[in-house]
Amino acid sequence: MALIKPCPRCLSPLEIPQPLPDQIRCDKCGAVIKNKSRQLEKPKAPTSALAVGLPPAESGTAAIPPVADTGSFRRILLVVVLLGGLLFIGMVPVVGLGLAWIFSDPQKKPTDDSGPVEAGKLVVKTPQETKQPLPPPPDPRIKIVQPAVDKGVAFLKTKAPELKGLRCGYAGLNGLTLLECGVPPDDPAILQIADVIRAAAPSMNQIYDLASSLFFLNRWDESRPLDEKDLKLARSFALRIIAGQLSTGIWGYGGVLMRPEQEAKLLASLQDGNYKPTGAQVASMSNTQFAMLAIWGARKHGVPVREPLLSLAAYFHANQHPDGCWHYPGHSLKATSTCAALISLAIEVALLEDKEFASTRRVPIDAKKKKADVEKAFAFVAKTIGRKKSDPNPGTSLGYGGALFDADAMGDLYFLWTLERVGVIYSKDVIDGKDWYDWGYPIVLQAQQPDGSWSEKHRHGFGPLIDTPFALLFLRRANIARDLTEMIRTHNAKAP
């Protein structure tokens, strides 16, 4: 029986007779396939090889090659088809998503702000929550003032050992300044200052010393929590300051040293809301500034401050002058006194409206009483912003005033620090159209001494240990009442 195999040349069906002849000719292409072995080898059924070892085609002839296994070929073809299909199916969604992204509305493209996943569900943010305000760009003025700040810090650190023999107002003010300028809380200079304050604590009774030391402890506590001994010291300083408050609501120069049982009695009256100031001494607006900001920070040490600070605000409401200013009692010094009043009125807003004080006893506000005009006060403060030394004297009395631009204050650097505190507490970079920092920082930079210090008004031997902190705190835009700033921002956001 003949076998049918494809022609090796044209692949047309070729009938191969049995037994195998010497040669076979393809009727379609004329190819001649020779059998040189002259041996008939019957192919193995089911393999489709014609003959093992058939010679290659010569001079117009072609050899009959082995025929591939059709079953294996089908399996290979099936695998290739399956892989191609899977690849195609996988590409479809990718291409679809790409096309959808290209032709979709840009406003509807998915973002990372689509919402967090919480407890297995998607929490959708409102537009107000999603759109976070961009941080303000870096203030280029920081780079301008930082070299002067670094020199001033180096100067204060070299003077830290000398603070041991001075009153603690120097130590506290220098310690506060170093911390505000970024000196680590465990720096040797900081630890020396802490030791000076601890050593002087048993007999400390002056408002400047108590308040400056409390400034330092309050700020130090933000960098590293106070231990129990220092915490007790901070509470005692605050109570001594409160005990020195005058019956008018402001402070004089002296605090009150008390025995533990007296401190406990004062603390109880503050907690019960029964406190009334009863002090009687010479009033001092600068001591008042120090006192109110020091005890404001002592709230976190467990000292209630609502009653003393509301009593102080009542004084300022009752004593504003028609031009919007306040005077230092018995003197002028209107520039710094007006800044002190503005700080007190900011504290009052927080005490009456912030949620921190919602559970405390409310003091009825008499609507008939005179209310201070804050905007008028800001307008008065703005009169000093932009002053030059050559401008007419503002009316300073008793030889007070400054050597830089002659503010109506106990020194121009002291005024600048007071102005800076008002600016940062109220978040006002511009007061009545004037940028107070743009005006002030070149003046401060020009007044710096070659050793890194400042000595403007307090020209006695240790004056640089007062003027240098004032200058650095201004340059750094230090805020010793950060929480008050946030409370005022919240109040302003709610205002109509």
C-alpha cells in the first residue's frame, strides 16, 4: 500500500509506492528523490519519518525530511495562543485607564486627598478639609538677621558664669533668650542659669526677678518637662507675683514671700474664684508687663490666673486716654504702656471666650463700664513705628527715652521687644499700615557691638545683659505666649 507524504520541495502530496523504488519524481515541481541505499525501510507506525538517513537532494533533487509530530505541534500552538490571550486581556484595562485619564476632566482626576480609610470605609473630606493652606514662604529677613543672632547668643553664653553674682532678673531673661534662639535645653549655659535661679529662690521677692525666672522656667518646661522640684518652684514664683498685685489691678515692684500654708490659702482663693488683689505700693507698668505674661504661662503648672488677669484688664478698660494710649502711673512712657495694655486685653479675650476657661466661674461683665478702644490703641502704637532719632521728642519725661530713635519708653530696645510681643500675640505683621519688623530689624542690626552685644539704654556695667536679650528676642520674633496667639486667632476667625 502506497504512503502519501508531502514533497520536500513544493509540499504537494507525493505518493510513495511500496516497496520503495530507486527514485520518486514529483509530478508538480519535477523534483526527483533518490534512494541510494536501495533498501526498503518500512516506517515505524505511528512516526511519520519516511526513511532514516535518506540522502540530501543533489542536482535538482531534494531529500524527504522527517515529518514533525502533529500532536506536539498542536500543543505548542495551544500554549502560544493561551499566553497571547492572557497578555491581551491584561493590557485591556491598562489601556482603558490610560485613555480615561487622558480624556477625563482635569478637575476630576483622583488625588491623594480623596480621603483616608477608617475602619473599613472611606471617609470623604469636605473641600475645607481637603484644601490645606500652603505654608508661608521662608522669610528672607531671617537669613539677614541670623548672623547677628548667632553673635549675640555667643556673647550671652560667655557671660553665663557671671550671672551667679547678679539678681535673678538677669539670669531669667538671659535663659529665656537663649532658649528662644534655639540653644538646647541641656546646654551648659542653660544648666548654669537654672542653678542660679534655684539658689536664689528662697529669698526672691522682686517682680522683675520672679517674672523673668518664671519666663525661663515656663519656656524650659516646653523644651523638657520640669521635674517636681522645679515645678514646685514655678508655682511658688507665680503665687508670689499674684500676691503682690495692687488693689488697682496692676503691679508694683515687689512680690510677696509666703510660708507654704499662706501659698496654699492663696491658691485656694484662686481656685474658688474669691481672689481679690489687695497690694498697696508704687505702681510700675513695666513690672506689670512682666508679671501678667509670667503668670499667664504658669497656668500649665496648676496656678489659676483668671481673677488676677481679669482685674488687670479692668484697670486698662478704665484708664485709657482719649488719644488711645495709656500712661505709666506718675510718668509718661506711653509707647510701652500702651503695648502692655494691648497684651492685657488680648488675655482678657482668651479668659472670657476660649474653651480652656469654659468651666471656670464667669465674672459678670458690666455693660455700662467703659471699654477700651483697641483699634485706637493700635493707631497710637503705630505713631512710634518708623520714628527716627531726629524726629521731635515724643514727650518723654524724667530723662527716659532711647538712644536709637527716642521712643517714649525706658529704652528703644525695650520698646521694640514690647512692640514685638504685641505683634506676634495679635498675629499682626503690619500695624496701621506699617511693617514693624521691616522698620525695626535694620535699626537693631546697626546697633550691635563688635563683641555681639547690645548696650543702648542700660549703659551700666551689666547693661548688655539686659539690652542684648531685648535685641535678640526682637530679631527672633520670640513669642512667649504661643497659646495666647492661637486663642486670639480662633477668636478673630469667629468674629463677623
